[in-house]
Amino acid sequence: MNFAIRQLKTEDLQDGSGFLETLSHLSDISNLAIKARQEIFERASGNGIYFLVAVSEEEENKGQIVSTVKLIVEPKFFHGGLSAGHIEDVVTRQGFEGQGLSKALLTEAIKIARDSGCYKVILDCKKEFIPFYSKLGLTEHDICMRLDLID
């Protein structure tokens, strides 16, 4: 599949860009109004948060966002003030899996983390995805804990 990787733009928050359709494969976001999308994007933009997207260049889906990854760069007091990169929201739209989209986005996110002075990159995933992430050099480390604050 031919695709381009770029950062998310404000116009991608509109219906029909493919961004929300892609994210909906992680969680239900059907009730997220355009104004709320814009506020979320504005709050995050420029604060060490990178929304990377893969955009189809194929004729039948040209311009559609078909995969996305978020990288959060967190400044730390450890390691001489270097940062830690957190990868979140890795998703490829149904029907586009297995074409190297997530791998390409993750590779770009890791490059940005490296260029941003991160000493590590971490992500949480389900056990069935460990083999995929291992191919990119990530290893199992420690245990993830979670506390849900809303039902």
C-alpha cells in the first residue's frame, strides 16, 4: 500500500478524514463533537505530544487516514534531564491491517523520541501484541498497573 506519514492537522478532525473512523477501532468515540475534538487537539499540540497518521495514497482511499500513533515526550529529572517517550493509541483501520502502516508509524515515533532526547520509549499493550512490538525492538519490562477513575 502506498501511504504518507505526517502529523495530524486541524482539518483532519472533521468527519470524513478517516481519523475518527480509525480511532474508533480502539474505543467508541462516536459522540465526540467537532468542538471537543478541536479543544483536545489544541490542548495537546505543542506540548511534546505528536499525533502521527498514515494517509492513503491509493486511488480508492486517497487522502484517508488509515492508521495513527500518538507519542508523548515527558521531561524527566532522571538521566540528566532526558525525556521518556510514551507511545499510545496505536491503531490501524479495519481492512488496512498487515500492510506495514503501524510499523512505519512506530518507527517514526521512535525516531522523534530519539531526536527529542528520550532515553527510553514505553508502551502498554495486550499480550497478543507482544510479538509485533518485539519485532521493533521493544521488550517486556515490569508490569503495567491501572486505576479506572470513571465507570
